[in-house]
Amino acid sequence: MEITKHLLMNLSLLLVLLFFTQLIIERQTKEKSRTMLQKSYFILSILTCFIFSIEAQEGIRFDLRHVPMILGSLYTGHSFLLAGVTILMRGFMGINDGFWTSAGLYIILAFLLIWIHSWFSRLSLNQRVGVSILLTLMTSFVLIELIGFVNEPINHPEAWISFLIIPALTSGLISYSIETIRQSLLIRQKLAKADKIEAVSHLSAAISHEVRNPLTTVKGFLQLLGEQSYPEEKKQEFIQIAVQELERAEEVINDYLTFARPALEKVEDIDVEKEMNQVLNVLNPLANLNGVKIKRKYSPGLKISGDRSKFQQGFINLIKNGLEAMPDGGELTVQTFNTGHVVHILVRDTGIGMTEEQMARLGEPYYTTKGQQGTGLGMMVTFSIIRAMKGKVEIKSQPGKGTTFHIRFNITNDRYKNGNPSE
Ligand code: ADP
Ligand code: MG
């Protein structure tokens, strides 16, 4: 049973090795490094087989070295390299008749494999697995015959059986795994492509809708203004509508650009109070329009790190929603404080609130309950910015009562930088 056990151990080592190589290959984006890693896998497998080979009879060592040699040649096409490695390793075990025989065999095998390599790659998945098994079985047979011929004949029935079956089994398992892995990689690439195409078509739909429409309106008004002379009042009205439309288009473009590049461009210290005030200033006209009272409860001097303009944009989108949720007035509270290393920012409104279902969809692109007025991009952008700044968001909302956004960031005030706060 020793031989079977050893060969089975060879088998499991090759599979484990395949598993780990695959994990590393998955992370590679360059085709070149993938092929390099694949080649290395087969070379390493050959070495492993040599290290864990078993002496079946005096001077006769059994292992699965021909399996990675055959599979490697079939899948990567580097049969001479792999044959070279195999022969070299065999050389370390002594140059004798056995060495020359196996060198001869591997060279012939290398020629044969390079010859069928391109035919092999055109086969179907199942055919490739079948050919791998068959070739391994034939090589095992020739090997064991040759060994018997050079040394004394193998009289171990177990050696015969396990040396024919286990390599074929290993070959089948490995080539089946390689095929499955390739298949799933292909599927993933197709999915990624489909995703990209979908994103582009959404984008073009959004641009035609959100940007072209306002532009058409503005163009119309400008033409009207150019063609006739209107009373001053009417002119002012046209101009106001045109500016509003342009602002909307600008907002959509801003959101798209921020979302397309969520990585922070500049990382600097952000003074939370200062930036929040800036955000509230921008939104002040909207708050007045809706009759919303803004309450600020700041804990002074809190700092976090990130991109200032993105931080502003994220909170403009978030607080704007709060204001829009209170068309008939209400109260919007912005509160900041820290607990240890964490800066908390709370934005609370007393608006229409959201149902569970609405909360679950929040941040989904194009999800809006505002009909023509909404873009459904605001929260998606806010979430992507907070994520890029390594922040966490928690949302509580009750229909008819209001909504609270609770955001946590890491503090970067000097006294927190090294070790514990010295309060
Ligand atoms: P938009 O504001 O263009 O609709 P957003 O992504 O900013 O898109 O918001 C998506 C949806 O989430 C809104 O249409 C609204 O239904 C809901 N929402 C977001 N914030 C609030 C809030 N503070 N109160 C109530 N509903 C909200
Ligand atoms: Mg919004």
C-alpha cells in the first residue's frame, strides 16, 4: 500500500498547490503575470513530485512528475522547458541508464506535446479533459514498461495498478479544475463587460434626459429673448427659469463626475464645523424657501481627513434631501460630537420620512420618489464619498415623523494621532 499512499499524497499536494496558485492568479490583472504564474505552478509541481517520490524497488522511484509535465505542456505550450526541468531533476538523482531512458522519453514526449498543443486548445472542455487523461495513461504505461526493461521487471501488482490509475486520475482532476476555473473567469469577464455596457447606456439615458432637456429649454428662452422684445418682468422670468435649468444640469454633471471618481483626489484635514457651515450656507436659500429652521449643535475643533470639496458635496446632497422632505417647513438639526477616536455627524429632519422599503433602496442609482424633480443620484454619490472617506452611515426614519442620518468618521486631531487621547 506504500506506493498507492505516496502517489495519493502526490495527488493531494498537486491539488493544494493548484488551489493556492489559483488564489494568487485571481488577483493578477495582467495577462503576462497570469501565464508566468501558470508556468511556475507546473514547474513547482514537478519539483514537488520529485521531493515526495517513493522508492518502490531498489533504484526505482515512483511519482507523478509526468502529470505536470504533460498538463503544463498542453495548457501552456512550454513543453521543452518542462521536459528540461524534469530531466534536470532526474539528473540530480544520478546519471545512469535510467536517467538516459527517461531523458529520451521526455524529449520525445515534448516533441509530441508541442505538436498537438494548438490542436488541443481547439478542443471542447470535455475533450481536453479526456485527452489529458488518455495521454497520461499512455505515458504511465510506457514509463512502467521502460522501467521494467532497464531495471528488473516490476513484479508488484500494486505498483502496476496504482501507477496506471493514480496519474490518470490526477491528470483528470487537475485538467478539470483548470477548465472550470477558466470557465468561471470567462463568465466573470463577460459579466463585467455587460455591467460596463449597462452603465454606459444608463449614463447616456441620464445625459439625454437630465442634461439635454435643460439645455433645450435654455436655448428656447434665449431664442425667444433674441427674437422679440419682451417687457422687463417677462425677461427676468425667462432668465430665472433658464438659470434654474442650468443649475439642475450642473448638479447632475457634478454628481456623475464625483461618482465616476470616488477616490479622494486630495487628502487634507477637514475642519468639520467650518465645512458644515459652508454646506448650510449653500443650502440656506432652499431652507428659507421651504420655511425650515436650521439648528447647529457643534462640538468645536473636530477634524477628520478627506477631500474637502467631496465632503461638501456629500453633505449638500444629504441635507438637500432633508430640506426637500419638509416642503411645509420643519426643523433641520446638524449635530457633531466625538466619542474617543470617532467623530459623529448627525443630520436630523422632521420631514416626511421613509418606509423600510424606501430606506433599503436608498443609494440605488436612479431611485427617486420625486418624479421629474428627482435624479436619484444624490444618495448614491453621498454614500460613495462616505465610503471613500472610510465613514459609516446609520439611518433611522419614520414615515411622517422624520429621518436621522448618523455618520461616523475617524478623528484626526493631533492629540489622537499617536496612541490614546490625552483628555
Ligand atoms: P433625489 O433627491 O434626486 O430623489 P436621492 O438619491 O438624493 O435622489 O434620494 C433618493 C430618494 O431617497 C428620494 O427621492 C427620497 O425618496 C428618499 N430620501 C432621501 N433622503 C430623505 C429624507 N431625508 N427624508 C425622506 N426621504 C428621503
Ligand atoms: Mg437628492
